[in-house]
Amino acid sequence: MNYTEFVTEVCKTLSFPAVAATCFSGLEWNLSQNSAFADALEEQVTRFCGDASQHLSEIIPVIEALATEYSENPYTLDLVYIMHCAYHTRIRYREAGLSEKLFWDGMADLRYKLLECMACKNVPGTFVAPWNEGFLRLGRFTLGRFQYEPTGCYHGEDMTLECGYTVTDGTRYLNFHIPSSGVPLTDEVRMDSYRQAYNYFRDWVGGDVVLLHTGSWLLYPEHRRILPPHSNILRFMDDFEIYASSETDHFGNAWRVFGAYANLPASEWPEDTSLRRAFKAHILAGGKSGHGSGFIVMHNGENVTHRKGYFEKQ
């Protein structure tokens, strides 16, 4: 099957940089000229799209072996492969009665991963191809600034949150993710996304309370000491009740802040933003990095997480 027209549409719709669009167009031309290469790639598209038990983590090594065999960059072929699979995902969206906008909002993540790859690996493509499975399987949806998965289920001892809501074993929640879209985490942007998630998934939860959950380096509690008071990251942290955290000596997420510069010694990291200056100073002072997990409690479309005793008054 020839995917060139769809790949061109993706590049245009998602505003891929011209150098990336040209690169992907060239790879599509190579596929059109080499039937063995095209057939081998299509076999893996059919493998994934035709069998829900197949996972990208198992298939991507095959794609990268094809890249080596046919003298293509593996990161570039990974993203082209994901776009080929996305052609079939678009059909599934239509069959499920889901909107074209919802499809393209989810596919926008391809652009974020492309820009990360260009910044960190200096080549158009993606270095986290298995991440796309959630979008391709209709298990992850973008609603406003954030991405949500209706897959969470709490397992553990009962936990009563500050607002008085008790999370019990079996409580369903939305996992959500914070893509590197470049859109600032302002109050308005964050709340708009939370409300969209509340309205979209309320029926899935089966009640008027929707729990949002994430585990992220952004929720590391020590950020309150590291980052400047005006940081949107701190405002984002304040949306949550953070119930667990950990720390490490190695700043594994440095690439998210410094891009390709993360490979340099910390003393050589740029200081062109307040965020970079804060993290560089912290790491050079021997500081640690970490991770936090937390809940947001949405009720009637509002974040009631820090309204102490809220549910005791209902």
C-alpha cells in the first residue's frame, strides 16, 4: 500500500519542519522504488494493525533492523512506520464515530516527538516509538493541553484525600500525561483540559467524581525549593495532592529541559531560560532530582483537590 499521500497530509496538518517533511518524502520515494523494502514494512503494519495482541515494543526492533538493511536512519523509519499505522487508526476513529479533530489532536504528539528527536538526536524521527501504541490503539486521547488514558485502577489501602474523598481498592481513574507541546502550563490552559477530561470521561467513571492521576518528574516535591516562585510548574504541582515521591542522584530527565545539551557536563548546560538556570544551579550544587505521584479530584467540572473536607459537606 502507498502511504505517501497520507504522510504528506500528516506533515502539512501537523506543521512538521520543512527539513523533516522533505526527509519523510524521500523515504516514501525510496519505498516506492524498492518493493521488497515496502512489502517488509507493510508486513509489520499489518502485524500491528491487524492483531491487538501485538505490541510496538516487540515490532520496533524489526523496523530498526529493516532500517539497517535498507540504509535508512532507524529513528526516521520508526516515525514513518508509526505514520503508516496511523492511517489505519484514522479509519478506526471514523468507524467508532470519533471526530476528525480528536484524531488530529492525538496525532499532534507525533510532532512533539519529532521535535524532541531533532533536538536530541539531530535527525527527523522518533526515539520513543513504542510510546505511540496508546494513540494507535485508541487508548490515549488528547483533550486540550494534556493526554488522558481511561485505564487507571487503584490497588492498595484506602487513602482519604484532603478534600475528604476516599480512594479505595478498585477505584477507577484517568492516567494523564504532559506532552512537550510548548504550550505554557497556565491556570486557564490547565483547567480547560481538566474540564474537558471530566466531561469526556464522566460516563466511563460512572459518577460525578473523576480522578486524574499522574506520576511525573514534574511533581518532584523539591521543585518548590528549586524553581522560581513564578514557575508554571509550581502552579501545576499545586493542582495535585502528591501522595508519593522518590529521588535520585541522576537527572535522567535533563534532556526534557536541555535537549541535546543534556549530553554535556552540567557546567556547560545553557542558561537561556529561567527553568534551565534553576536546574543547572541545582545540579551543580549537588542537588538531586526525582519523581512524584498525585491525584486531582474533579467534581462538577471543578478541581476540588485542596478544598479541605469538601465531600464531608456534600
